[in-house]
Amino acid sequence: EAVLRWCKSPGRWFDSNKLFLFGRSLGGAVAFHLASYASNNNLTLLGVIVENTFTSISDMVDRIMPLVAPLKGLVLRIGWNSKDIVGRLEVPVLFMSGRNDELVPTEQMDLLYRLCV
């Protein structure tokens, strides 16, 4: 959030009205969060680009650590819940997904895409 505010402040050597956010995997969740933050604070963006990101940390725990999943309510403090954000975004979103990603399930990117459309 601080970096985005800095980028949008006056006097930058670049055009702060032509900013895109990019995130891969966990960075995709951060990009969605920042896009929501920008919208809530009247900071303009041209769009968001995400590559092989997930729906939420909780969903990833279910997928990659099923034995820990019953305890996630006790340990998860940050949800990075992109499912709750992506449908409310007012900027274009480009989804790039490798169909053979070994960590992020393809169906999670597909769900985010459907929620965005």
C-alpha cells in the first residue's frame, strides 16, 4: 500500500496514471488486494495482471496441506481471499495461467476468472 501511494504521489519520473499491477502466485493475491485498496482510495490503475494465482490461502491449505486443514482456523491470520475481491474490481484483469502449474491448481485460476467476468 505504501509503495502504491508513493507511485501515485506527484513528482515521479514516470506517468503515474499508467500503472498496472502484476502478481504471480502469492503476488497475485497481493495485486488483487492492492487493486481493491486503490479503488477504495481513489487511486487510478489501468489494470491488473495475474499469473497462476490462487483463490485464497485457506483454499491452498486445503489443497497442499490437507492434514493441517482442520487446524487452519487456529493458525491463519491473513486470508488473501481473492475470491472476495476480484468480482468487485473496476479495472481490467488479465489472467495468465499455465495449465500444468505444480503448485496452484488450475481450477482456482479458472474460478477467479469466472468471478471476474
